[in-house]
Amino acid sequence: MKTASRQSPGRQAAAFSLLAAGASSIAVELVLVRELLSVFGGNELVIGAALGVWLLAGGAGAILSARRAARTRRPEAALFWGHIAGALLPAAALLAARALPFTWVRGGAPGFGNFLWGAAPLLFFPAALFGALPPLACRLDPRPGAAGRAYAWCAAGDAAGGLAFGLILIHAVSHFGACVAMGLLHAGAALFLARGRLSRAHRLPVVLAAAILLTSIAADRPSFGWRFAGEKLLWGKDTAYGRLAVTERGGRAVIWTDGAPLASTDEPGAEALVHPALCQVPARPRVLLLGCGAFPVLDEIGKHRPLAVDDVEPDRALLDLGSSFSGKRPAGAVREHAGDGRAFIRRRAGGPYDSVILDLPPPESLRENRFFTLEFFREARRVLSQKGVLAFRLPG
């Protein structure tokens, strides 16, 4: 009974450590990939490259840790310091990702080389650390089949971390806040080890790590604006669909999505998008606008005194942002719909329309490319009136 009593705290510490490692691994991975997607201007190639680096680093960390864990006499101490590092490293990696634009030539577009020497290292170290924790935790469970149980606990942590990030954290806190939350989870795992397996002196590093994390929250807002050097950050938010920001310089306000400009207060392209289309249709037109309708686009549509405007955009935050920055919206005519534009058309939730206007960025990503296909043009034709006009713009 005494042996079982001594082993029970070790097994509990191992289970808690594995849950924390699994949950934070998936959450921090998602945060850093989303952050790099914003830093690199929405380039979706970053997603594949980042996931590849993460998997490679996690495997390397697990292999090296397994070899060391087999020889170490105090696996609980190594696991403790691993959790302390896990508490601080994600937030540090996030700040490093936000600082990457300072190392580039100003005005230049970052390429794959920038990712290899800049982004890959800041992904490698957190991933290697999270991969190294499970072999150490296995040493705390001397029973046969410890590796299988460790895999199950890690998988449970992965599932919990993914659900927590997708359902709670992404809606409740910023990317930095999510890193702080995962860091506090590691601090809790380290405290669990300190209470049951280590001396009281080990509690001091836990308190210091938690204090550093909570103090570092003050760096969230300033670092958010590092991507927009020379611009004054008016507003910024991480949403489920990406990063939104509004900056101002010289009286000119710009909306950014994932680090790429979406619209501005003095954008001349709005007139070229709206007026050629609406001058070809009857007066008081019915318009379907796919996009946020931010800044001048809805203002220009309002000059035609539309009978109705359906504005469809997946991100509710972007719709609200467009509403707050558009000064001459058609009074009472705009109906906002938070949802996918193609799904809206397939449902035929409105129409027929005299014009369908795409207020979207160029088709340089999978998200936008869906609206520049033959299939979409056929879908749009079904909701247009007999002489309706589909309008969009492409860089020339």
C-alpha cells in the first residue's frame, strides 16, 4: 500500500503534465501560425511551411528527450524546468514573430527566405519543447504501458486545447492572451510537480514565471502595432477569421486584414468599382455587396439611392467596422448578413439583384479565389435580374 501511495502522486503529475503539454501545444501552434499569417500578409503558403517546421521540431524534441530521459535520475526536475520554459516561451515567440518586420527592408514583400531564417527558428523551439515533455512525463509512471497512456493523455490534451482555442480563447482574448493562458497552465503543472515531487524552493520559479506572464500582458497592445511601422494604430482585434486593424497616417485611415490593406478613406478604386456597374442598371437598384462594404464603397453605392443593399461578410467584426467608418451609408437600405457570400447566393436569400458587387481583395489566396471561378459566376447569374451586372476589380 505504501508503494502504491508513493506512485500515485507521480502518475497524477504525469497525467497533468501530459494534458498541459497537449493542450498548450495545439493552442500555441494555432496562435503562432495565425500570427505568422498576419506578419506575412496573408500568404497561405506560410501555413504549410509552419506546420512542417512544427512537426519536424516536435519529433526532434521527442527523440532527444527520450534518450536523455532514459539516463536522468530526476525526471521530475527536468519536467519541472520544462514546464517553466513552456510557461514563458510561447509569449516570447509571439513577440519575436511580431518583431520580424523590423528585420526586413521597409516596403519590401517578405519571401520564403525571410520565413526560413526568421519564422522557422521561433517555431522550432516551442515545438521541440512540447515534443520533449511527454518522454520525461513517462518516467513518472513506472507501470508497463506508460508510453501508450502518455499518448492517450497527450491526445486528450490536444483535443481539449483545440476546443478551448476554437470555442473560447479566439473569441475572448487576443493571440497574446491565449499564450498567457497556456503559459499559466504550464505554471500550474510545474506547481503540481513542486508540491508533490520536489522541494518547496521550486515554488519560487513558478511564482516568478506567473508574475512575468501577467506583467507581459502590457506588451500586447504596443506589439500589435509593430506590423504597421509609421502608422498610428487606432483599433485592432484578432477574430476567428483573422487579424483586423485600423491605422491612421496624415488623416488617411486604412483597414487591414491579416497584415494586408483592405480599404482606405481616400481609395479611388471605389468609384471605378461601383459607378460603371450601377450606371448600367435601372434607377433605385437592388444591390448585393459581397465584402465588408468598408469606407467608400457603400458611400458610392449610396449616391445611386438604392432600393436595398444586402452586405454579406463572414466576419461580423468587419461588418461592424465598416459601419463605424462609413459616413454616407444609404439610410435604411443596408441589410448586413454575417455569413459566407457563396452560401448566401446558393440559398437565394435575396434578389433578384440589379448588380452583384465584389468588394474583395485580389484572388491571391484560397479564401478570395473562390469568388473568381466559373462556378461562382454561374451562381451569381442566378440571383441577377435579366440585365443585371456583376462587378469586380483586378490588379492591372
